[in-house]
Amino acid sequence: MGHLAIQIDDDVLWALKIPAEETGARLRRELALRLYEKGLLTVGKARELAQMSRWAFHDLLGEEGICRRYDTEELGSDLRTLETLE
């Protein structure tokens, strides 16, 4: 598994209006949201980055006013799932 560390200067961390104990998780969520919004990550990978359940991430997208993209690949996956339920 790859690992990426981002160094953030203390003055920037202090400027964040986020409680210190929430900083890591909040920055992961913010990054995941923006990368998904820009089309740089799929919803599944963005959810993994945010370390959230599928439903919690979908709720977060709604809270942030970010439209969920639904492409033909996802449609195909959903149709295959439905076929197994019949």
C-alpha cells in the first residue's frame, strides 16, 4: 500500500477552525469531497479516503450540496446486482 504524508505548517494548522482532535479526519473528508466533486476520484475511492461508510459518505455529499454522479459503469453494476436478486 502506498503512503503519502502531507506536511502542514503549524501556523496553517492553528488557523484552521477545526478542533485539534478532529483535524486529521476532517482534512481527509474535505480532500475526498473535493476530489470527488472535481471528478478525480470515484465515489467509492473518495469514500475510502474519507474512511466513511457508503451511506455516511452519501449523506455528507448531500450536506455539502455535491451532486452524486451516476455513470453507465455504476448502472451496469446495479443491474447485475438486481439480476442476482431475481
